[in-house]
Amino acid sequence: MPNTNSPADKYDGFTAEERAAMKEHAREQKQAAARRGASKAEKEAAAEREVLAKIAEMAEADRLLAERIHEIVRTAAPDLAPKLWYGMPAYARDGKVVCFFQSAEKFKSRYATLGFSDQAALDDGALWPTSYAVRELTPADEDRISALVKTAVG
């Protein structure tokens, strides 16, 4: 059997963005461990502060989208807890991420993303979207996101 491994076929490992996200996840785990003795209210308040701080660090276009999506998610599903997930604002139920916001800048993309995990109850037949490109938010878009989040939490 001929060797088909060319230099182009070789695995170069994780991208710089992927490595940075993994480092952020490790840092998030350390922060969560440091809060283990805190009350539930203290943990939730600290997690929300961390999410808002991460949003504040974003470039203006991403920050404006993330701030609005944060408000929409918190209003549509107040039982979802904000948390950082691989350095991204995310919203979880019982510690499991249901949805998250990924800035365009983080992965050098041309658009931000609103994503839903397998914990989201968005099932619609055998095929359905789990992430949405977001470049701007109109009132209709905000209503759609609110409806998606409400459906996602069941």
C-alpha cells in the first residue's frame, strides 16, 4: 500500500485560538474550584460578573451583540445561569451549557455566533440548526432569539 502521507496531510495540532480557548477553560475551572465554599447566590453572582467582564473585553461590534444577547437570554430564560465556557459567555441549566455566544474576533470569523448545545430542546425532525451567524440584531432577530431560547429550555 503506498504511503499517502504528504506534508499537507500532517496534523499540526491545535490552532492558536483553540489553545487559547482551552487555557481559558482551565482558568474557568480554577475559578469555579475557588468558589466551592461559597453560597449558591455568591457563586451565581461571581459567574455573572465574570461573564459581564468577558463581554466588556470584546471589540465594540461583538460587545454590543453580546450585551444584547445576554439581556435577551436572561429575560427569556431567567433560570439559565450565566457562566464562562471556553472563554465565551454561556448560559447553563444544572451546570450544563444550553447556549453560548462566540465573538467574531475570538476565532477570527466574519460573524459572531449564537450556539446551542445538545442540552437545548430544539429538536425538529432529523435535522435542525444548532448555531446561528449574528452580524446585527433587529427587533425581529431579537424576538427570534428569545423564542429559540424559550424553546431550548423547554
